[in-house]
Amino acid sequence: MANKDYSIKQEQVARFAKAMGHPARIAILQFLAKQSTCYFGDIHEELPIAKATVSQHLKELKDAGLIQGEVETPKVKYCINRDNWRLAQELFGEFFCECARKKESCCG
Amino acid sequence: MANKDYSIKQEQVARFAKAMGHPARIAILQFLAKQSTCYFGDIHEELPIAKATVSQHLKELKDAGLIQGEVETPKVKYCINRDNWRLAQELFGEFFCECARKKESCCG
DNA sequence: AATATTATTCGTACTTTTGCGAACAACAAA
DNA sequence: TTTGTTGTTCGCAAAAGTACGAATAATATT
């Protein structure tokens, strides 16, 4: 009988994907990627949601490892977590390549 | 004042990402990618969850446009939706490249 | 007509997510 | 010490997600 558990990689890809599964978080990541200043306030200004909600989204991105924060009293500076970003990039690249390899669809 | 709405692309990436945000759905996509036969039963056999739940996950993937289904009475054949798959691949590729362009992190 | 096969939908339960305003914490400035 | 600035956390509500077994539908087979 085959092992039905999910692999570590599958879990990891899903975790990253889940973190990216909200437009606000996509916007945050894109914003962080093209800014040299990335304070909470600047991020909040870009988004159509309350600061409490922004804070929550940032927490989720941080928990997923995609970003990191640093206190610079009285502000908080956020940025992409480069290492995990690279990892995500690799995993997604692998994933899409793997699934793109086969040329014909089995349907139609 | 800047437009705070999310762009179509951001919404689309988030939509794909959200659909990929569960290990079962990642497993399904990977399975479909490497099989020439892809009946519901085969998919179900690969996963540690009840068939009703598998059906739900398949529906979500279908709603997101990543897969498609076809009835072959009495079975149902599922497969990757090649067009949208390509689109997802492009969008994620763009997204990661864009965010990887800047070399130094703004945090330390 | 009764039975078997296959997968979806229904009904239910529980958890998680999303969102907000208000309260709070930490520190700087007046 | 009071006031102001900046973000986080709390408490709450509504919605969405996850999961299961049972019921159902659709079609073959006996």
C-alpha cells in the first residue's frame, strides 16, 4: 500500500502558496520587493484595509517565512526574507516544471 | 492619492495560490501531472482523506481553473487545464522574478 | 426490476480566516 | 508627566475552509 501522507515538499509548497493566497499579501510582497524603505506605515498606506488587518497579514507572511520584521523604534521595518524567498522560488519552479513536462493532456 | 485596489494580476495570482494552499491539492496537481490516467478513484486512492473531501478539493481546483473534469461514465476523468496552468506558471514566474530583482534586502 | 459501481451533493461539525475598532505597549517629545 | 507617534494585540463578528458519513444520481450489470 502506497504512503498516503503528504511529503515535506508538498507541505512546504502548500504553506507558501497559502501565505500568498490573498491579494493583500501578494500586494505586500510586491511592494516590499520594489521598495528600499518598507515601514509598516508605508505598507498600510498602500492597502485598502485597516492597520489591524495589515498587521495580521504581515504576521502570516512572517510565520510562513516569506518576510521578516525589525523594530526601528518607533517604526517597524519589514522586508522579504531572501533565503526563504529563494526556496519558494525554487519549489514553485520545480512544481510548475514538473507539471508542465507532459505535453498532452489526458483529457481531450 | 494612490489607487489602493488590488490589480487583476494580483487577484489572479492570489487565486491560484489560494487553490494551491493545501497539501492535498498540491498532491492532486502533481499526481495529475504525471499520470496519463487520472480518474477520481485513482486520485482518491493516493490521498489520506475521504472521497467527499477529495471531491471538494477537486471542485476548488476546478473553480480556480487549474484542472478540468470530464465524465466517462461511470468514472470521471480529471486533468490539468493546460492553458490556465501556463498562465499560472507565467504569473508566478513574473512574480518571483520581480521580487527577486532587487539584490539587497532593506533589512540588515 | 434489483443490484453494483462511481462520484457528487447534502447535512453537519468544527476550525480558520478575514476584518474592524478599541485598547494597549513602547518609546520620543514637549 | 503628559502628549503624540507607531504598531501590535484583543475581542468580536461574519464568512470561508476542512472533513466526514450518509444520501443521492447516473449509469451499467445481472
